[in-house]
Amino acid sequence: MKFALSVSVSAIALGIGLACAGQFAAAAPTVTVSQSGTGNTAAAEQSGFDADASVTATITQNGTNNHVGGPGGTTSGIIQTMGSGATATVTQTGTGNNAGILQHDVGFLPPNVEITQTGNTNSAVVDQGPSSGADVIVNQNGTGNAANVQQNAADTEVRVTQTGTNNSATVVDQLTGTTIGPTIVQNGDSNIVSATEINTSIGGHDIMQTGLRNIATTYQTDASASALLIQQTGADNVATINQSGNLQSATINQNGTYNLARIDQAGMSGSFLGNTALITQAGNNNNGSIRQVGDGFAATISQIGSGNTTSIYQH
């Protein structure tokens, strides 16, 4: 019965796709699914629409072992391709939630993804392909959260918020474009973040973590206006920032226990006299390090309390 529901949802989505691709191509194709109980599975594919069509898929699940796509996002549950825009919204409440969303070549209107998961063992995977104005919001509240967002788009924005225990991995990759994101906030236990931007223009970032096993790693490359901020409060902090090009900045603030921090910046090539870096750590096994290579330089390390070590290298 549960499997049949999944198949029928896919068939409905596909049926709408075929109808809109033909006689009703200019209509805005919409899929709406609501499921409650145990072992819910839903999938919707929207593709091949007229260039003027903007597609929408909304899936709401309440119960145990909810799946939008394959377990752990191994396969996408919502697939949106072609058309002039796409919106995908998934709301899951319960245990064993996972959501996978793929949006590719959806045209000139910005594709949007919003995933909200409340419960335990939440997993969210988003893949946005070539497009403009791509926006991803992931909110997870519970235990065992994991989010993986990959974008290859211009004018992108990513916001990931995780609240709970064992927030084990948040990976955000923005491969090209003018970007204002990611913003990642984790509040809980065992936090890990890795954020990557390549060929960014306006840059951005921000990563905030509160509580216990914090690690954050980011990496911008040809970053134009740049910026970056990591704040971690409490326990086994590690933070790393790598930047390249133009007006970089970078800030790491860590408060308490095994602090270690590192900023690498590069500059030059087209230069706007970038660089500036700040590391502030207060308490326990501080380390430090700033390395800057070309342009305007500046650096500040302030470490207060316990095993301070500082290293600054400018060139």
C-alpha cells in the first residue's frame, strides 16, 4: 500500500508533466502530496515543460521513516528540470526523515528549495544545476541532522540551520556565480561544517556553531568582494578559512577549550588591495596562525588564557 502510494504520486506528477508539455503547456504545473503514518515515501518528477511554465512541488510527511526519494538522499525525490522556474518545498515531522531534491535547467526565474525537518535522523540533499537566483533553505531540528547542498548557479543563496544533537555534517558547495551565502547556523553537539565557494563574486559565508565538538572548514576561491565569519562557542573548536582574490576579509572567533584556528588568504591578480584577518580565541589550548600573501595585508590575533601560540606570516 505504501509502495503503491509512492508510485501513484510519481504517476500523478508525470501525468501532469505530460499534460502541461502538450496542450496545457503554459499552465503552472503543481504537485501537492500529504502523507501521515509509518513508512511514507513520495516522489515527483516535473520535466519537459514549456519554456514559460514554472513548476511547484510540495510534499508534507508526518510519521516514521519518511522518505522523499531514496534513503539518505541517495536518489532525489523531487526532480524538476526545464521550464522557466521551479519551487520545491518539503516538510517532514517524525523519525528517519530524508529529502532529496534536484533542480536543473529551470530557466530564468529563480529556483527555490525549502526543506524543514523536525525529529531524529534527518537528512537533506539538494542539487541545483545551471540557473540564476537559486535559493536554498534547510531547517533541521532534532538529533542526527545532516545536510548537503550543491549549487552550480549565479546569484545563489544558501541558509542551513540545524538545532539539536549530533549535527554531524553540513556541506555546502557553490560552484559558480554571484553569491550571497551560505549562512550556516548549528546549535547543539558534534557540529561539523564544510562550505566551499568557487568563482564567487560577492562572496559571503557566515558560519555560527554553539556547543561541543565544533569544526568548521570553509574555502572561497576567486572571491571578488569576499568576507567570511566563523564563530564557535564551547568545547573542541577547530576552524579553518581559505580565501583567494580581491577584497578578502575573514574572522574567526572561538570561545573555550581546544581552540585552534587558521586563516590563509592570497590576493593579487587584479588586486583591489584586499586582505585583513582577525582571530580571537579566549580560553584553553589556543593556537592561532594567519598567513597572507599579497596586497594590503593586516592581521590581528588576540588569544586570552592557557596555551597560546601565535603565528603570522605576511609577504
